[in-house]
Amino acid sequence: MINTEDLLNLINKAVYEQVRMPVADAVNELLKSKVNLENIIESSVINAFKNELNQKIGNINVNELVDQKVNELFDDYIKNTTGISIDTENTELSIIDEAVVVENELISKNVKVINNLEVGNDLTVNGVLNIPDNLKDNIINSVIEQFQNKAVDIVSEKVVNTVKSQSIDFNNITLSGKKILTEDKLQDINKLDKLSVNGESDFNGTFYVRNKRVGINTEVPAMGLSVWEEEVNVLAGKLKEKTGFIGTANQQKLSIGVNRREDITVDEDGLVKVGKLQIGQNRIKYETDLPGYKGTKGDITFNTNVSQDNPVFAWVCLSGHNWLPLKAIV
């Protein structure tokens, strides 16, 4: 009695022998053709082999045998092909529309990206990282700016905390035992032994020092000292060579006196008016009649009421209340 399993083995062997040579020839022919193994996946190659074999051996249902033979020959070809080596148990490289997927780790001596490189998680560089100058400058500027802003805040805070821990109070600082700063900072300063300022100075918008000149209520003093109060500008300084000057800058009246009196007045035209005048020990006065007061010998009092009927134009003091009339010759 014929064993069924033995019979099937004989049939499979016979069929395999019948398709072995066509399969081998077809596989070798395809491998020698211009199939680009770098751009297609293994399944695509096998399907191409199957289609070619179906045309050559008709409708014989030998898919399993063809798959086995194709796999054997394809593996042998890949192993003997320069530049390609496959030794995997699972799918490691998938080629799909608009993407090539590496399932696990990709190892390469050199990788060149033509356009964009996007890293999902961490990027680790072992060795030298060459960065273009423009990218390097952008990184440096960004890092420096952020570092400076953060560093200033951190350092300032640490300095303040440190000096406070050393019992130094910025709101109440003393120098050599003298308080120089209060809670109002520089608004309340005690006496300073010495103060030196280099350059221009501005004190509360009132007192200015410019170009070796001092201005009060003015930033552009016209002389060594220029004092403005509303519309009046009083000057003191050099008028010309070896000549000093005290007066007004514009056509304004100038008064000199005490107790806010206008004892000496120079009007806009230059006329000088003196309320009381003494030259040496003698006074010069004005009266409408003979002086009735005690004078000093030599004092002169002019008569403001002189006329042809009263030709006395002045009186000179001989001593005490004794006054000598001075008459004009008519």
C-alpha cells in the first residue's frame, strides 16, 4: 500500500524539480536587469519575480515553492552584492510615499541634509559641531543678551543681600561717621568737607556751571556770572580788556541800595541818580531854604529854590549851624 505522505513528498519533489530551473532562470534574469534595489522593498522584488514566473510556467499553483526558491536566491544575491548587507529578523526599513522610515537606530559615517533637519527629542553631538557664521552670531547674540539680563538681576540681588547681611543699610549710609545718604537717597546730605565735580553741573534746574561761567536760572551765562529773575538779567564779569562790569544785559534800569532802597539808580539812558552823597568827610545835599541842621565844616547844600530875586544857589557850612550863603553875581 502506498503511503500518502510519501506520495505527496514525491509529487512535491517532482514539481519542485520542474519549476526549479525556470525559477532560477527568472530570478537570475531579473537580478541582472536594471532593477534598482535601493528604491524598492523586498516584497516588491518578490512580486515582480512571481509575475514573471507566472508568465513562464502557466497556471501551475506553486506559490509556496516559488516563494521559497525566490527567497533563497534573493538572499544569496544580496549576501554576494557589494554595498548591501541584510541580517535582520524584523522589518527595519520601510519605504512609503514621500518618506523612508528607519524603524530603529540609524548608523552612518556621514549624513548630509539638503533642506531641513528636525529632531524630535534630544540631539547629541560627539566631536566638533561646525556652525555657519550667521547662525553662530545669532546664537551668541541671543545667549549674551539673555545672560546679561539674567546676570545683572542675579548679581544685583546677591550684592544687595550680601551687604545687608553685613549690616550695611543702603537707606542710611555714613562715611567716616558722617551720614551722607538717608532714606531719601541724596535729597538730604549733611556737610561735606570737599566736593569736586568735573564737567558741567546742574543743580535742580536753577544753578548751572558751563564753560567756566555760572548761571542762575539760565543754562547759557553771558558773563562770568549771569543772574536771571523773570525779565531782568544782571551780569558781572569782564566787559573788555582790563575792564570789569556789573550791570544789566539789556536796556533795563539798575538800582543799588540798602534795605531795598534805590540809593543809586542808573536809568535806561545811563543817567545816574544819587539820593545822598558824601565825598570824603563832606556831604552834598539839596534844600529849598537855609539849612537848619548841624553840619560839618565844608558841607555844601544846594538851593533848589534859586531865582533872580533869590540868587543864593548854595550854602557852605562854616561849623555847626553856621552856614555861609553862596550867591551868583547877577
